[in-house]
Amino acid sequence: MPEVEHELHQCDAAVTLAFSVLGKRWNGMIVSSLGGDPSTFVALRRAVAGISDTVLSDRLAELADAGLVARTVDAGPPVTVSYALTESGRGLLPILDQLGAWASLNLERPTR
């Protein structure tokens, strides 16, 4: 049988950039968890099951550097820190919802 060559679609630079942030483990789940009101670190750790404090701290810093999450410090007393999505971060929510709906229809959940 002759080998058929197909021309591959070149990955768009913008898609590559998006996945450089969202493709990191936990980032999509953190953004999704921040879809409601601002949240504290402890509440986020509970919302994103399985993430360590160190990784959550690193990912929140990366998401803030990418302009998707804003960190707010309230001098208190007591001092509190909260995290919320920026306008750019909120723009991801419909996309993450669509991705979740697609995954529910097309991907099998791993069995334990």
C-alpha cells in the first residue's frame, strides 16, 4: 500500500503561547477555581485537590506574571491576601467551560 503524505497544519504562535501558560499542570484548574469571587490561598488549595502549597504559590505567581490573576493584600489586621482573575483571566472562563464540555463527551475518565 503506498504511503500517503499529508501536509501538517503549522501550529499558530498564539496557540503555542496560550499553552505555554495553560499547558502547565494545575494552571487551568486554578483559573477555573477563581471563576467566582476572589479567593484566599487556603480556599484555592482546597478547591484544587492534590496541589501542594509550593506548587500553588509558584503557579499563582506565574499566572499573575501572565496578567491572568491579580494578588491583593489587605493590611488588616489581620493581613489577608486574596487572588482574583483579571479581565484577561475572566476571558478564559468560557473557553475552559467549552473544553470541559468537550472532555466530558470525548475523553474517558481514568479508572482506579
